[in-house]
Amino acid sequence: MALKESRGLYFEEFVVGEKVTSQSRTITETDVVMFAGLSGDFNEIHTSEAFSKGERFGKRIAHGLLGLSVASGLAFQMGFLVGTVEVFRAIEWEFTGAIFLGDTIRVVAEVAETKPVPRLKSGKVVFKVSVLNQDGQLVQRGMWTVLMKMLPA
């Protein structure tokens, strides 16, 4: 399967329906604290155990955007975007479940659509992306649209 290559793939190498799963990564206290500092989002559901005990999940949860950011990194680490992605064009995203501190997440990416853009010497690739926790529960999902380089002439 082309998506298992360790180098960046060109537009022509993506096959609709092809699926790949990333390595996993555990979300830590440090991740949440650093993300709060970087983003300025100090919502107590992320930063205060005492506050969170009385809320919906009964304990602290990671920022949804932290989960999305880690998912982006996990996808990039798979290698198929390295050196051949031109731009991240669009995202549609749903936060379907909580990511708790200590959860281990992974990404499943499926090629949903490809469309050549010859005038840009590129092609649009749409990925259906799922973020799963250690129990296989879907915690985030959506569509990512990227512009990929075409094979050199």
C-alpha cells in the first residue's frame, strides 16, 4: 500500500479507499499545561481537578484542539506528507468524545477523494480522519483537505 511508504507521496500515489493507522501517543499533564500556556485557554475543565469533579466528565479533560493538534502530528509522522504536501486547505472537525489525561490516542486516515489541479501542478487529497483512544472509542473525526505536489515531469 502506498500510504505505508516512509517518504512523502505525490498526488498520483494516493488511492481512494486506502487506509493507514498511526502510532499512538499518550496525552500527559505536561501536554495540557503547555497547550494552555501556548493557546491562552485556561478553562478550568482542563486545569482544575477540583472544578472538574463537579462537571460532566467528573475529571479534567484535554483541550479538544490539543487532540486535533496531536492528531495532525501523528499523521505527519507517518511520513506520507513529508516534503510533498504543499498546503493544508480545509478542515471539517467534530469532537465526539472527551480525551482524558492519560488517554492514548491514534489516528486512522483514509483517502476519501482525489482531484488533480494541473494548473497548480498539484492535486487535492481529502482524508477522512478518525482519532481513537486506547479502547478504540472515537473521540474526534473529520475531513482534512490538503494540496499535494504532483510527480515531477
